[in-house]
Amino acid sequence: MTSPEKIWTAGLIVIGDEILSGRTQDKNIAQVATWLQVQGIRLAEVRVVPDVEARIIEAVNALTLAYDYLFTTGGIGPTHDDITVDAVAAALGVPVVIHPEARALLERYYETRGGLNEGRLRMARVPEGSELIPNRMSGAPGIRRGNLFLMAGVPHITAGMLDALTGQLEGGPFFREGRVGANFVIRSVSAEDLKACAASLTEGLTSNGHAVTPGGI
Amino acid sequence: MTSPEKIWTAGLIVIGDEILSGRTQDKNIAQVATWLQVQGIRLAEVRVVPDVEARIIEAVNALTLAYDYLFTTGGIGPTHDDITVDAVAAALGVPVVIHPEARALLERYYETRGGLNEGRLRMARVPEGSELIPNRMSGAPGIRRGNLFLMAGVPHITAGMLDALTGQLEGGPFFREGRVGANFVIRSVSAEDLKACAASLTEGLTSNGHAVTPGGI
């Protein structure tokens, strides 16, 4: 608390003509902002850009340089104007590849929903070197590549992806209701050890006068 | 219709820590986007930046260069963190001056509301060379300097300012409900002439098969 803390920062790129035309009211800015705050990361800038590859590349280049983390929402769906993956891969100078796990996920998801067609398979494309962000709402996963996170445009799908990322990112203390807080992430293969560790951590913190909000398991 | 039309473009800078923290859900992006569409102007990019002078200056410089029009929302209120006027003046390389008409407006408005104090007088400050954008909601006007428009952060106040600007900006044909449209602005000191001109224009357009939506007077 007394040492100068690194302030972790993030940029957000909202991708989509529908936001710039006013047809759709954006909800992801507030949603990502609120979530980042709890992770101890400051949202430092947002850019809203159209479905134009050069404009996405330009924004990705500017914001990856300026901040610790970069999030995007929109443009990872099955249609031809979903070009976020291509633009990000171009910005990073890596090829676009089919992620085998994403392909398997989509095959499973669409097995009872008309099968995997060319459009749907587009949602298995990732910039080379990416991991997947789980999506419990619909078949298509989000994409993580280092400190870069590509998420859905549909707010409730984005919410599920953010949920999957909770506690995964390095951040500083956060501020809520005028008080300073911090997140603790405990990992174990044993559910019993996890519970025991959480209990003793909670006990230690509360006996020192700190309020504890238990998270998910 | 057959000649290649210039596409008029605008940038929007949303200024305010409260948007980036998620405390406030932005409504100005959709509102400005929708309004611009009807003016025949394409919203090409939005940036959300914090109440930090250097960051506002950077965004103003980038977007004035890139687009025909630039709009800002937020940061023109009475408090010390309302620094949009200072940042824009610095970006343009002009001094900040008290606009005499704005001062008179504020004096009148606050006459029965506790008088004009130092904070409230801040709202009469403009980058040198600016005109005022009328605000029928509260005392403080918006600011226009050429193709640059500084508006309030509170959405219903911004709405009033946009209303005052309707039909004032040069734009191309607009698209609504799948059809191409155009705005006609008629000005006269005589209300009678105005009505007569509008009637004959409407008659001519409808007899040629065009739908006409009457505007305000």
C-alpha cells in the first residue's frame, strides 16, 4: 500500500458499423469498463471503428503500443464483414489459422443445429499463437493472444467471456465504494485444498479488519 | 444522384473519466451517430478519453486532421476537471477568452439561481474565435469553432444542442429505412414567405413521387 504501485492500463476497440450509424446502442464500453475496474486495471481509452480492415489495424497498432492490455469487441462472427481476426493478425504480422480446439467446439455445438458450414467455420479462425476464451452462451469462443483479447459484440456473450477471464489478468488494487480492494486467485487441482485455503485466507483477512467478498469456484 | 458524391465524415470525442470507469453508461455516441446520419454525415470514428489535457489534445489533433467535422461531448461544465475548452484551445494554438454573449447568458440564467460565481463563469470560456451553440435546457451554451463542436456531456442537454445545429451543417444525401434522402433548409425573416416556400417545395417534391417529412420552424 505504501510503495508506489504500477497502474495497469487497458485499451478497448469497439468494432462495428452498427455502433457508428447509431442503429445499435453500445453496451460493451460500460460493461468492459466495470469489469476492468474490479480486476484492478484502468480503462484508459476506447476507440469505436468501422468494419474496415485498415482502420482496425491502425487502432490495434496504436493501442497495443500505449497500454498493458487490449480488448476488442465485435467482428468475430460468421459473416464476411466479421474481419477482426484478419485485421488483428495483419497488425501482429502473423497468419490466420484454424484453431483445432475451436473447430471441435463448433462441430459439437452445430451438430444438432444444422452442421458446420463455411460461415460458421470462420469462427474457428484465429491469429496464429492464440488461445481460446470459453463462451458458455453460444458455440464460438473468444480469442486471447498474450495481452490481447478478442471478444464478441453481443453484450451477453461478451459478459460470459469476461466472466471466464475474471481473476486471470495481472492488475493492481481496485477501488470500489470509496475503498481499496484486491483480488486473490487461488488455484488447485483439489477442491478440498481450495476450500481450506480460501477459508484460512478469509479468516486471516477478516481478523485483520478487512471485508471479504467470496468469488466463484 | 448519378455523380460521385463527396462523403462527409465526422469524428466524435467523448470526454470523461466517468465513462471509462463504467460509472456512467454513455448515451452520446448513439445520439450523435443517429443525428449525424440524418444530416448526411458519416460518423467515422469515436474516441473515449479521460479528463486529461494531453489526451484530449492528442485526440483533437488526430481527428480534426482525419475528418470533415469534429464533435466533443463532456468537460464543458463548471468544475476544475472540465478542461475541454483549455485542451481544444491548446490543440488549435489559440488563447481561451471569455465570450461576452455567453457571459451575458449565464448572468441572466443565474440571476434567480444564486448569481454567477467563479465556477459558473468558467462556462463562458471559449477558444478564441468561437460562436455559441444555443442551449435551451440549461444556462451554459455549447461552442462552435468552424467545423469543431463542443457539446455537453449530459445527454438531454446535448440533444438540445444538436437540435439547434440541425440543418446547419453541409452534408450529403442520407439513408433511412433503405431509401436515400436529403435535407432542405429554408431561411427567411418572414414566417409567411417561409411557409409559402415550404408548401411549394413540398408540392413539387411530392408531385415527383418523393416522400416529404416536414421539419421544425
